[in-house]
Amino acid sequence: MVLSLSAEAARAAQANPQANPQANPGAKGAASSFSSADLLALILNSLEDDKAEDIVQIDLRGKSSIGDYMVVCSGRSSRQVAAIAEKMVQRVKDATGVTARSEGKGAGDWVLIDTGDVIVHVFRPEVREFYQLEKMWQPTGVAG
């Protein structure tokens, strides 16, 4: 599934980092040349590649200073949740040169990944249902 032209560019950079100076972690200014939309596309592609389920993206621009986007998704097991998070952090680092911060990977119930402009939550389905994080960010009057 092609998300956008930016998603294709992110996938190409991920596949061939030497062909794209932006994707070279050692390149000066690599992270600053990646827009938040490009980063979002890279993250969404990573989640899809690793079979994350129920992927929801939330636009935070103008609503919060924590980032431009939030992504919430599920993995089927603690092991898959941890693997999805680990691979995504590595792909972001390979493409942008930025090491994302993560919390919760050891337990594998809920992993929070902060890439700067995009905050990602990867849950086991039961934990996601319990916290219902997406509902906090839905517009008023939208039933879930």
C-alpha cells in the first residue's frame, strides 16, 4: 500500500541508504532534512512491514507541543510488540541518523517510542483496550 510520495521516498531511502545522502546517518543535517511527514511515512511503512495491527495516526499539529503526529498500533504478542518497536527505532536511525528514545520494550505490553516529531505507541491488544489512548485525541462528539 502506497501512503504517499513521501512514503515511497522513505521506503527507497530505507532500501538503499548509500544512494540518498539524507539517509546516511553520518551526513551532516540528515535529521533536519527529514520532515515530520517524511518521518511519519517511514514509521507507517515500518509498522506495516512488521504486521502491526489497527494502525491509527493522529495529527497533533496545533493541538499539542509533544509532537506533530501520534501513531497508535497493536502487536499480537509481547514478543511482536517489542520486535516492532526495535525494528522501527533501527529504521528511523538508519534513515535519519537520529536515535529514537523508547520505554517499555522489556515488558512488551506497551512500548512508547519518541522520535521527536512523531510519538509512537505499540500495545498488546488487551492493554490498548484498557487505556483507550486514541479516545483522548478524538474530536469532541466522535463516538469510538
